[in-house]
Amino acid sequence: MTLLNISHLNAHFAHSQRDFALRNVSLHINECEKVALVGESGSGKSMLAQLILRLSSQVSVQSGSILLNGENLLLLSESQMCQVRGMKIAYIPQEPLSSLNPLHKVGKQILEGYYLHTKQKYSKELQESLLNEALESVGLSKDIANAYPFELSGGQRQRVAIAMSVIHKPSLLICDEPTTALDAYIQKQILELLLSLNTQSAILFISHNLNIVKGFCDRVLVMKEGEIVESAPTQEIFTTPKHNYTKFLLDACVLPHKVESKTESAESTSHPSTDEILNVDSFSVGVRERKFFCSKWKPLVQDVSFSLSHGQIIGIAGASGSGKSSLALGMLGLLEIQGKMRVGKHSLHTPKDFRAIRRDVGIVFQDPFASLSPRLSIMEIIAEGLEIYQDTKTDIAQKVEWALESVGLSKDIANVYPFELSGGQRQRVAIARAIVLQPRVLILDEPTSALDKSSQKMVLNLLLELQKSLKMSYVFITHDLEILYHLSDKILILHHGRVVESGESKKIFQNPQSAYAKMLIESSLDLTLPK
């Protein structure tokens, strides 16, 4: 039986200069069916999801209908829609940390929607029973109810967001990229949880990752620039795609592979450590916890040791919270360190020592939108580092133009601002800013996790090209093991701030020794190991 039926829907942004619109969108979802809505960032997926729930006042509907059990949601008043939201259709957001209130405990937030809809007073015993049932349904203990969102891990926060959505047992769950910011192990847990909830609710699963959709959904809808260009059963989409855009999305799932030339391979075999550019030995990163008149060293990462030779890529993997980004900050001298670190001939012990290698070690951050100043133009952002080293204006202009060309961007965008660019373009600008000083080592902290698959592939191809042309070495930090399988020469796996496994990438993927490494590799949804 059809649960949701959208017919010939046309909508656009009212009072906006944007010409983007949903065009002639038609789809249906049956009871307890899992339907995927896929497409690149900006294709209109989230806009459609918000329009179903009428969450955005900026979207104006020109024609069409949205029927839920035969009732047109577009004709309901706001008070009537309040009874639909949460009770009949629930929404699971992409980033639970920003959607949960940091000032209220988790238990209160889960029950809040229940109070709003039922408008009844319940005894403490009944409240506890409802809360425990909701937490149990998403695999959380009742102790979580007294915690604040910032005290939970990414996976726990996502489970809390799901608990808030399913407490009313809605007939339709709209999941807007629910696994995008999570590591493979947590992704697998969340998908298994959603599958267990599918017995009582239909699911509209929004994603840009076709590999995740493949083993989860019954049907796939492909959206491009506000239009659904293809709709078919999941198996058919993957075996016989008809539309060129669907083929493009499937092709984007095949990541580039680092190819080592025969000369480089021979050199690395005969001279394995003569060209060592970075060496980290018994390296720990931490913070000082100050209480009254004393301070205590609190380690975030402990006893890390590795070396990096010229032209190599070392991958640093681990689940969220394992200490990957803390290690990167320590290697830049931005957190207190203990142990030994050497870049070229420079031994680094104190923050002052790091000034000598600022040009030699660059970094590309995870979220380009957050790491690029909204007040500066692209020219000013890229030129900032050059100005610190007192390059002349003529040199600065030439180097910025070179950096933009190196990352495949036109010099015409030098005068625009970050908000005017797409996610892929912003990440290219972040890379241009990092390479303009021509560093010998580039630290890449989750550089593709905020991007869709096509932009991710584009950025990875770019990084491989830049490594060849500029002869850089990479420290590639990610929770996506598929990327490291294709790109890295060595791999280092962190767990709770400690190295549990390290060595050559191929050997670890084919025969991991530690239980944690085995669990991560088995959980990696997109990874295909050689047979």
C-alpha cells in the first residue's frame, strides 16, 4: 500500500536570487519500504525532504501535491502539520551535535516531542518507562538519559537523534545523510539499527554515497539539479544504469589508485631511509589540566612512532575520537608534545622550534567552509601565508595565480568569497592555500569527509597529481579505510590515543594482526580487498 505519493511537484526559493528549483518531481514510497534518494551536494535532496515536512518558509510550491495516506500535506494548516511532524513523519538530521540542544540533558530532549504531541502530564514512572523503551530501541543504556550531548560520541548522538524520531513510532522516517560524518564501524551500527526499525516505519534514505545504498535500500531515486532523472530497483541501478548521470555517480565510487613508477619503486627498495623527511619517535600529544596551583599532564595521543620518506603517503586511521586530529595538531606544534620529532634536519621539542619548519609542513583541514575566513576573498586567503614571510606584492600575485592553476581553478575566482563556491571548489582553495608555500610535508586532516563522492574523487586525483609535480609527502588522516587502501604506502591505526597496528598498507589490509584493525577493516562498507 502506498504511504507517500508526490506527484508533479514544482517548487523554488521565494524572494531569492537563486534560480534553483524542484522540477516535476514524482515519487512514491510504500509502507515499510526503504527508498534511497541519491545525488551530488546541491541536487535538491534536502530541499525535497524539508518540503515534505514543510520546514522551510523560503520554499514556494508552484504546483503538484504531496499525499500522505491520501491526505495532501500542502493543504494543511501549520497547526495540522505540527501533528504530522514527529507523529506520522519523523526527520533524522545529518549532524546531531548541531540539532541537539547543548543546554539540556538527552533524556529531556527525547521526551520533549512526546509531551508536545500528547499534551498530557505523566507520572515519573511512566516517563521513565517511555524513555527507557526509546533508548533500548536504539541500543543505548538508560544512563545516557542524564548526559549532555557534548559528553557523547558521534555514534551515540546519532542514536539519540533516532530515539527522538522513533518515540512516536512514525510511519515514515526521513534520514538526511545520517551516516556521512561517522566512521565505518559506527556507520554499520547505525544502518543495522535503521534496518531493525524498518519493520514499523518506511524509510526515505538521503545520501550521496551509492555504495552505502547498495546493501540497504529496496529502490533508488537519482536526483540531479532538482529533477529525478532515474528511478529503479537497487539491483537494476547498479547493474544496468540508464541515465548518464547515474553512470557518473557510480563511476565516482571507484577511487583513484596511487601508481608508483618503476624508478621510484627501485629507489625505495634500495635506499629505504636515505631520503627520510619526517621522523616521529615516542611522540605524545596532550594538554595541561590546571587545578588551583598545580597542573597535570593529560595525554591525548601516546607513544606514536613512524617515519615518512620523500614522496610517500602514510595513512593514519581510526574511529572518531581515537586521537587522529590531536596527533596532527601536535605535529604542527599547536598542542603540547613529548618525545622526538624531526623534519629534515630540524629537531623539534618546544613551540619555538616549530617556527623553523612552518613553510615545510602544511595542513588541509576537514571542513573547508569552517577553515576559510568568510571575511576574506580567495586572493587574501591564499596570500596570507606569503605576506607573513614578506614576499613582494608582485611575487604574491604570481604565486597565488600559480596555486589556483595548480588546483584546477581559474584566476578569475581570486576576488570571490568562500560562500560563493561549491564544496569541492572550497576544498581546492584550502589545498591551494596549503601548497602556495611549497611545503615538503602536507598533513591532510579528513580532507574529503565533507564532500560527496564525485567531489571526493576529484580532490583525490588532484592530490595525487600535486604530489607528483611538487614532490611532496602526505600524512593522510581519515576514518575512510577505502581511501587509504587505494592511496597509502604505510598505515598507522590509532585506538584510544595509542597505535594498535602499523606497517605497510597492503600487508595490514590483507592480514591485520590486532583485533581492532580486523574490526575496522571488516566494518568498512566500501572497501573491496583483493581476493
